[in-house]
Amino acid sequence: MSLSFLSRRLAYGLLLMLGVVVLNFLLIRLAPGDPAVVIAGEMGGATEEMLESIREDYGLNKPVLTQLWIYISGVATGNLGESFFFNQPVSKLIAARIGPTILLVISAQIISIVLGVFLGVIAARKPNGVMSAFVSVFATIGYAVPVFWTGIMLIILFASAIPIFPVEGMQSVKLRDAPFLTQALDVAHHLVLPAFTLAIIYLAQYARLSRASMLEVLGSDYIRTARAKGSPERTVLFKHALRNAALPILTVAGLQFGNLISGALLVETVFNWPGMGRLAFESILRRDYPTIMGVLFFASAMVVVANILTDISYRWADPRLRGR
């Protein structure tokens, strides 16, 4: 993998982030409503003098382009502004929430890829068998069902009818002073339902994609040659076929990472998971512009980083691209 490739990808990523910052700022500023009224409402009332004072304090009375330049300059130095509602630096709010979101998204991504690819490989062994039909039906249902409905159904089943998982939150209050391992197991216990809720729709996609990709690869000449040489079926499937069939899966995984982050907004709301999605939901209701833009900035940055890592993984998996 060449240094020029990494330099190009990083440069494209920075330009993309600049475009995201500008677009998010302009779209949010063009939305109807006056944040000064919302801030004043939280204070218990508003006069015109109070509104003008609030606009002056938060720089809302300046021209939009001036506000945009001030915001871009702040982002470049790590300053995402001050929250209108929480009266805290946005970077501090996000720092407290980004960990749970990353944990939820990465857990869901791992679950969906591992289980989805495994189901797809098993289904591809016998394309006319029961497992293949099950994967097709499961993929159709999993893709069609809304993520919030899946979360509610899992809560009813595994938190009410069969109460084996917590309903909400990330950690039990009574275990916050427990040893690290006990706390980690408690977080994992709380993570099961949200992660599977977020993973199911993408698990179905990966299962169907990996099945189709494996069927195409298994018909290749080198697979027939490997079988003719007496290679075990497990070696043929997982060493020869899966490595080549994984290329479209890697591509889709990178593209779907953004959808995972947006899906986390609903999942965190359903399960009261203390992540950035929950913070974004609260900020949207209160027209807290700096916090909304901060959440969008970090979510976009996560997607850009995921796409760069996908490109790197793609070149690692395909030797033909390593020198480019």
C-alpha cells in the first residue's frame, strides 16, 4: 500500500469534512425558529431586550457568513462552541457520549458481519437447501422491519415475557462502584438487546450478500481445481472462496457504517442508551444548534474514518490493488 494512496484518502477526507461542516451549518441556520426564543423560554420568559441580549451573547445577531467563519475557525482548533441548553462546551458533552455510541455501533457491526457472513456461507453450500431458503426469507423480513419495532419486540420478549436482559440504560446504578470486570460484564449485559436490535437489519443484508457472492465464487475454476486436489471442504469454503467473496462485503460494510450511526439514534432512544444519538435527539427538541452541529460533525468524521479503513482493508484483501 503506497503512501500516496493514504495521503490522497486523508486529503479527500479533510475536504469532505469541510463540506460537511459548511453544509450542516447552513442547513441548520436556515431551519425555521429562533434559538434565542428557546433559550429565553428555558429562563422563564422573554422580552425583546432579553432576546437581543441573548443574541449578542451567543453571536446570533451577526451575519450568517460571519458566524460560519467563526464556527469553522473554532472547529479547526477543536472548539465546537457552547451548548445553548446545557451551558457546557459541546466537545465536553460529546466526549461523555461518544464512547457508548462507538461501543454500540462497533458491536452491532461485528455481530452483523460475523453472523451474516456465516449464514451466507452455510447457505451457499447448498443453494437449494433449507438453510438457503431460510436466509432468503430472513433477509427479506430483517430488511423490511423497522429498527424501532424490532427493539420494542425484543424488549417485550426478553425484558418482559422472559426477563433476562435490562430494559434501558448502559449500567446498573448499584454496580457503579463494583470492580472493573463486574462493571464490564454489566455493560455487556445491557448491550445485548440494543446491539442485536441495530444489527438485525444489516445482518440480513450481509447474509444475502455473502450467499450471492459465495455462489458466484464457488463456480470458479480455481475452486473446482482445489476440490479436485482433495482439499477439505472447510478449506475450500473459508480459505479460497470466502477471501475472494469478502471483497463486496467489505465495500458494503464501509458504506453501511453511516446507516449504522443514523440507526443508533432510534436504538438509543428506544433503550435510553446514553450515546450521541440520545444527545442529538434532546438537542433537536431544544434547538440547541451548536450541540446538533457537533454531533453531526463527529458522526460524519466516524463515517469518513470508516470509509478510509474500508479502502485499506479492500487493498489488503485484494493483492491486485496493493501497489496502487
